[in-house]
Amino acid sequence: MKQTTEQFTIEEAERLCQLYMDCQLSVMEEAELEYVLAQTELDSPMIHDTKKLMDISRSVRISNTVKRPSSYRLLKWALRVAACVAILLGCVTILRNSLATDDAECIVFVEGHQVSTEQARNIAEADVARMEQFMQTVATQRAVEEAKVKHFINTIQR
């Protein structure tokens, strides 16, 4: 195929369109023809019909492809986050329970410095509060996303 659209005559463009209609072009040549026809100012009934046919075939190809909605990716992400938070909460609960017993001795280091049991308890409680707030944020975001998905499904079904 020629490199620029200015070099095409209407006869050459119609000949390529006829080859397209006869399924004689490769996929690469079809893509190049589609690009050329989009850029050219040449116009004839054959070129016009080919452009219409290319639009139809492109829309059929797109509609036949299965695309997973972003809600699946969001759900997978939310489940992973929830699992991580559950593990962290479990660890914090175990730490909190072990600090609550009087006979347990615990040495805690934060950023390389030893902290007292009371400071460690305060840090753990602050972490629990942050994680609970994070879980609330995730729950709110999940509810918003579910509402969006329901709205999307309702608009598709109409």
C-alpha cells in the first residue's frame, strides 16, 4: 500500500475497496485501508460503502469481545484488602490479649527504640482504631461501587 493518502487516485482507492469487499486483503492491509479511508478526501459510492462496512465490522468485533467489568477487579481488590486487615486485626488482638495479662513480659521496639508496655498498648490501640476506620472506608466504598454496578446493570437491561 502507498505511504500517504495524497498519492491515491480514486481508481486505486476503489480497487482497494473492491479487494476489501472480496476479502482479498490481509488483516494488516485492512487496517491500513481503514486508516487511509479515514484520512482521505476521496469520495465515491464504493468508498462510502466500504467505510460503512468497516464501521459495522469494527462494532461487531468490539461487541463480541467479553470484557470483565471493573467491579470484578474492585471486588478482588476489596477481598484482598479485607483479608489483610483481618490478619492484622488478629495479630493486634493477640498482642492486646498478651499485654493484658499481668504475668506476661513484653519488650517492644518501635523504629529501633525500646518503648514501655503502656506506650506499646497505646500504639496498638491507635493501630486498631486506624484499621477500624479503614474498614469503615472500605465498606462505604464497597456500598458505593455496588450501587454503581446496580445502576449500570439497570441501564443495560432497559
